[in-house]
Amino acid sequence: MIYKGKPALARGAGDKLLLELPSGERLRVRPKDVLLLHPGPALLRLSPPQGEVETAWALLEGQTVSLRELAELVYGQYTPEAAYAAYQLTQNDPRFVLEGSGARARTQAELEAILRDKRHKEEREQAFLQGVERLRQKAPAPQDAPLLAELQALALGKRKESPVLRALGHPETPESAHRLLLDLGVFRYENPHPQRLGLRLFPPELAVPPLPPEQRTDLTAQLAYAIDDPGSQDPDDAIFVEPVASGYRLLVHVADVAALVTPGSPLDGGASRTSAPPGRPHTKTPKPPARYSQRYAPRSSPSSAAKMLGPPGPRTPPPAPRGSARPSSKLRPYSLSPRGKSGFSGKTRHK
């Protein structure tokens, strides 16, 4: 008998067979759980004989026969030893395969495909070991990109195991992967913690409503300047300066976020969920959707909704509380005094 891939002797019959295993253990099993090799008598110490395996395969290519017929053809006899040897051929020799209770001789094409896959597997294993050794020596090569990608995925919490770390003898943890990537120079300033914790890394994809119908003063004739670089997408501020009788008048155009992001709105909730928690250096996640910046932020569109802030004291004429400004990018970044030096606020907080 064969029970779970091992030889066994069956003693007694009935609904369940009493099996004796090579370890000396005895147990009862159902007949359907075993494969009959030989009616016996037999011993558990079996010595497989020598046979003509190549000749038998050439004669049987593509055919299915019983284990008894395979034993007789290969070994010229049907004994417990020959039957067990025939079974082992179906388990260890790629030319034969066990199908049900019979043995099928694979075709030449099948055999070539199996041997080709085996060769490719061995080549992959060899390449993997060579790559692991290069990582051990802190000298990764271009072909090691898949190994590094595996480490990055573990460091970012996208997978839970790493054959690379296992082969190196390191713990299979995100921290261990992160440490190795730093040692290899693959990571320098990358912060894996936001992704590892599943934090939002992109602005919410929400519809941006149009500006509400309200009176705004058209100030697009005034050329306002912003200190941000041309690629900035932040809804920020711009300034306008003009001479007046008593000196100069300065207006600060602040992006009117509150005109669209009302308390309790989907945009307000999305911005709150995207708020940057402590401990996220080198990580920036815009709070409003990108479409908001593209449509309403100073420097992102020909005109933008803004609130005007000015210095205290009399102004002639007084600025309107809300208006439309025309930001410009003609000044180089930081060619003006940094915000906060002039004494006028360039940002407001909306709650």
C-alpha cells in the first residue's frame, strides 16, 4: 500500500484498513485513502531492483498503463519491490507521472518542456543567490532591481515577507528592509512611514463647485506679484503696491479658500482628513483637490478669487473685502522680502 506517499502494510479488511507504517505506528484508514501496489505478502524494507527505464519509456510514450504493467515492463517482474519501484518512477522520474491509479509515460514534447522549466528555475535560483550576495557586499547591480523592489515593498508595508531578507539572515520586517535600503544608498530621504501606516498621500478627488454668486470687485487691472516659483500649485497669496499721496499702498491678495470650502462640506472634510500629522518630514500632501489650485489659486489661472488685506489706518480708496486679482510671475522666486518681514499677514486660517 501507499499511504500519503509512503509504503505501508495493510493488515485486515473491512470498512477501515489497519495499516502498519515504517515507523511502527499503526492506524486505521479508509480504503479510498490508500493506493494498492501489491497483494503481498510483503515487507516494509523494500530494495528497488534495476530495470530498463529508458526502453520502457520509449515503448510507452504517450500511453497510460497500470503500475503492475509498468513494473513488469521495466523490471521484468511484479513483486512488492518492483511495484514500489514503479510507483517511485511516477514520483521522481520526469518521464512518468501517476494519474489516478495508473502510470502515464509523458511525450517527448512534455518532457522537453518540463526539463526546460526545470533549467529556467535553476537559473533563476542561481541569479537570485548571486544578487543576494551582491546586496550582502553592498554592491547592487542593475539586474538586482527586482530584489530592491521587493525590499521597498516591505519597507512601505505593501508586503509581509521577503525572500531576500530571509536569504541574508535578516528579520523580515519593514524596519529591517528600510535599514538595508539606507545602507545600500537606495533610500536617502524617503520617509516610508506614511505609506506603511496607510495615510493619505494624495489630495481628495472631489468636485470643485463654482464660486458662489456674490459681489466682487474686479482688480484684474492691477498687476499682483507672487513670490512662489512658476510650478507652485499652492493656493497662496500675491501682492500689489501703488504710490499714493502719503507714500505707498500695499494690498495682499489671499486665496479665498473659504468661498468654496465651507464648514462641513465634502471639501472641508477631505481637507481635514489630509491634514499632515506630526512626524512626516519630507512628505507633502495638498489639502484641496488639484482642480481647485488649477482653477482658483493665484498664479495658476488668469484671475483668482481673493481677499484683500492692507495696513491699518485710513486708505483712499478703501479696498473691497473680496475681489478678483490678476497674479503675475514676472518676479523671480524670493526676489521680494520674505513674508512676515513687512508686517502684513500673507495667510489666513479658515476653520
